[in-house]
Amino acid sequence: MAMKILFVINSLIHGGAETQLIALSRALVARGHAVTVYTLQARNPRRAELESYGVTVVQDSKQRRFDVSLLRRLRSLIQELRPDIIQGFLLDGDLHARLAGFGLDIPVLNSERSSNYSVPLVHRVAMLFANRLVAGVVANSYSGAEFATRRFRLPESRVHVVWNGIDLDEVDRNVRDAQVNVKRHWFGRADVRVACLVGMIKPAKDYHLALDVADLLTRTSPEWRVLFIGDRLAHCDERYRASVDSRYRQLSLDGRATFAGLRDDVASVVSQCDVLFSTSSYEGFPNVVLEAMAAGTPAVSTEYSDIRRILPQSWQVTRTRSPQALVDAILRAAAERNELAAQQRSWILSHATLSTAAARLEAVYESYLSGIQKKVTGSDRAI
């Protein structure tokens, strides 16, 4: 059945949650649903992209951490729109969705996009009341679902796992239409090998470990270079970015590793790299790993979240958070590139296409509209 769906999120920036929201909105519209996205902030560089898919975007401008006037405006929109389901994304989106939807007899779901993180005091206080207003939680990883079950104190039947999905046709087009020759553009020569890391410069990504990996890799294997794609989030502690810059200079990485900043052609850039590596200490479902797998680039990673369920070979996930372990994995992945690329692509086709993710999310929504809550996990538990 066709549904009216309202998503609430802080803003539409180039982050993992925002990317997945845009992808899911597009897929849900294609499946016949009407989707509206309400943003709490006015900074939305991806608004036009989302609207091009037939999604309605309502943009607000939150003036303080908890803006009562915004809450009234959001509630008025809900009363006018009368959506069948409301889903919040990220902490602010979750909280405002719960409070604005209170008492309107519309199921309000929250999202869990990570796991094992600390929640700011203001949110912990708000949750003492607002957690009771949540009908259920949609997590994008099994580790996130376990975390949400504890945090929201919900029964397992109301916490659902819907892995992120990716549009393989879109990735293939982006790879085919690449505008930049990565090795020549950033390193001035075509005969180097490149390992890349994609992620915002924030503590969860552990850029200090990533820089140590870059140093060890390029010193022991001089043909290698390292490319970092991403930038500092607007609300991130500037001191962390400064510490990353300081470590980069301390290691004298100029010429061996470089920062590319934010890019809107990540798939095409990653596809030209020899290996993608991740040093995250915690997060939810790793969008960048999924994108590399789709683009034909082998991935290696530290251990976090569901990564062992995702990468096809156990050695692709290091058992220690040491630069040497990651360098060893990078070199092995490069040597086995073709075999790994085929295995990774096959895994996505079976478990993580965008159509699969949209269908599972649709099933979660329908279970609330029919009054039957169940965990929607497909065959993933056996992975």
C-alpha cells in the first residue's frame, strides 16, 4: 500500500546518515510512496538533489539546542500532512520527531546509526521522558540494534535491523563517467599505488591511526600513496582537526599522503584506488565500505559494528588496531584485488542493494500500520 512518510533530520550534508536517507527516500518514492523530509537546519547543500527525486523538503532553522517554536512548527506540519509514519534520523531528528508527534496517533520511529557511543547530557535528560514516545527503532546494524535495545529499553520485537543499501547502477555510471585521474591529479604520476580512506575528520574515524598507517605503508612500500577523502563536520571539535593536522606534519607525510577534502564523486575516486581502508573505532553500517565494494575496490578494516558480517574474507578485518596489521591487510588485498572485487560485488547483490533496503524498511512500516511489530532481518542473521 502507498504510504505518506515523514523523515526528520538535522540537515542534508555529505554525511553517511544523510546519504542513506536520500537514497532510501528516492527508492521509496519509486515504490509509490509520498516522502517528505523536514530539516531542522537551513544548511542543506543536498536539498536540490533530494528534490530532484520527487521528495518534498521542508527546511526550518533551529535557533538553539532545543527550540520550542520549531517544535510547534513541526507539529503543525504533521497535523497538516497526516503522514502514516514518522521516522527521525540522528539524535536531534530523533528527539524532535518524538516530541512533535506525541499524542497524534501516528507511529514514530527512531533510527540507530551507530553503537557504543556516549550520549550528550541534554539528550540523556530528554530521553528520560521522550523514550516512552517511540513506537520502535530502525537500526542499520546488528550492533546498533543491541545498543538501541539497551538505550531505549525496548523489547527486541520493536527494534529492527535494516542494513544500508546501494544503487549499483548509479555507482557503475559514476565509475564509468569519472572526471578525475586520481593518481595523476593528487600524486602527479600514474605508476603509484593508492590506498584511500573516506570519512569525516572526527574521533570515531580514528584519523591518528590512519596517519600512522599511511606513514608505515609509504615508508616500507615506497610505491604506495595514501588519499584521505572527507573534511571536518561543522559541529566537530576544532581541536581534533588541529591534532590531526599536527600529526600529519609530525610524520612529514606531505608528498606521501594528502587530503582531498569533501567530494561528490566518491565512487569514481575510490574505484581508481587500489585499496580502501577504514580505521573506525565505532559507527553503524559503513557506507564507504559498501561503496568501495560496489566500485570494485577491495576493502580492509579495523573491527567495529557489523563489519565482519559484511567483508567476505575474515582477514579483511584486522584483529588488532595496529598500523602493521592494517598495512599487511592492505598489501594482501591489493595482491588479491580481482578475486576480492568479485566476492564483494556478489555480497552486495545478495544483501545490500538499495531495493533490498527499501523493501525491508517498507515492511517495518507496514508492520506498525497493521499493528504487528516484528524484527525484519531477512537472511542476514545467518551471515
